[in-house]
Amino acid sequence: MTTTTFPNSTQGETRTVHIREVGPRDGFQNEPETIATEDKIRLINALGRAGLKRIEVASFVRPDVIPQLADGVAVLRGIDVPADVSRMVLVPNSKGLDNALAHRDLFEEIALFVSASETHNRRNINRTVQETMDDVRGMGKRIVAEGVSYSAVIATSFGCPFEGPVPMERVLDLAERFAESGATELGFGDTTGMCNPAYASRFFAAAVERLPGVEITAHFHNTRGQGLANAYAALEAGCRSFESSCGELGGCPVPAGSTGNIATEDLVSMFHEMGVDTGLDLDRLIAAARDAQSTLGRKLTSHSIVAGPVIWAPAV
């Protein structure tokens, strides 16, 4: 991997961020055409070779609900990533946790989730927020007892397409309840792309202050074109952990029209130009995203797929 010092990068101490790739789960689940298991495996292997240390691989949801993820166990068994890559699975409820723990040897991290919006939670998993959080207490204890890394995700943290603004206090209260159940990482999801940089700055400053000792992760969608700006605002507010998806894959099935996550390669390109260390090989990330584009047979919306990385000519 080649490290380049850009003329417009931030001077002073180098900042380091951690990026989790969510394309193989969060990205692919919204694709209408069934993606072959071997294509998923090839993409995950390529992402692992690009230096990603954390990849969201699969979800233990009912196959009739999300058929695209029905081959999750086969994907987990088939991938060949470096030994230092942490494989994450998403679990919706206690039944999903039972199924996941039956394959405990195939992953290192489990993520539980809830929507901060009551309406979105009902439409997404057909439960109230309280029902979900009641289940979380028991699931969290089981995950911790198994010695698995436990993360939590709060969807619609920055706004709900059905209810409108979501109070910051409600989101942070849910985050504290997850932390009390044993979660060591809290991810805040801009599920339908309703955040803006000013609010991201205030929100992540408050989250970092209120949740000491917990890894704070930003998960932005680019539905309205503000994803990278929001990531920058979160970075400046003290967030050092991000989730993104190769090729800008993804979206939210509830409601329609919610487009993908920020592209991993675009996020990394921005950070590298700013002098922020990601530990990732941008060329390999772009190659993986282009392979995903070829597999899907349609043009993806990542800018780096088209433009490639920034290359500065040597000074004359």
C-alpha cells in the first residue's frame, strides 16, 4: 500500500479512524436480484485484502423476510479473509440469536439493533421499541457470556421519514440502555439520509461526552448527498469509527427511495486527502467496488469508481 502526503492535508498530529464495511449485508440486502453466493464470497475476500479489519458479513433474519441473505451461513463458511479480520453478523431478536450462536465459530461480532422511531421500528421488525429493548437485556447477557464482541445499532438516529425529527435525548437514552446491557460499541444510523453536518457535529459531540469508554460509530447514508459532509462533521466532533458500503450500496427497505450508504472508497479517499489514517488500500477498495458494479450489472453511485483516487503530480 502506498501512502501519499497530500498538499492540502491537515497538519499536526495524524488522526486515525476505523472503518467497518457493511456492503455484504446492509448493501446487498436491498438488491432486487439474487446475488450468487460465490459473488458475495469473492467481494468479501477482496475487501479483506484491501485492509478492512471489520466486515459485516451476514444477518440471521428469517429467509422469507430477506431472501437475499438466506445464504449467510454459506457465505460465512466460504470466505477466506485474513485472520485479523473481524466478521460481524446482525441479529434481530432472540430467535435470530439462537440461530447465530449455533454457528458461533463463524464470526467474532454480533450487532443488535433498534429504531429510535416507534413507527420505523414497527414497520421494520414488527415490534415496539420497548419490546425490542426488553429483548435486548437478555440477548446482551447471552452475547457477553459467549465472549462475543457486542455492538448495538440505533436506526433513524437523526430523523424518521414517518415521524420527522427524533429527539437527541431519546437516541442517547437508548444508547445508554444498550451500554448497560453490555454493548461496547454504539452505532448511530442515518437510515434514510436525514442528517446534516451541523446536527452531526452537535450529536456526536454529545454522544462522545455521554458515553465514555464506549466506541461511538457513525453510519451515514447519502440519500440527499450529505453523507461525506456528515462524516467530516462527526470526525471533527470526536468520532473515530465509521461504517460505509463499497460502491455506495444499500439503502433502507422502509420506506422506498432511501438510497445507499456512503461509499467506502469515497470516505477513504476523503480521509486520505485530509491526512487521516485509515490503514486501507484505496486502489484495492475501488477495484472491489468496480467488481461489485460488474456483478450487479448496473452503474453504482460511488464517485471513486468513476474518478479513481486523487493523484498529485510531483512538484516541478
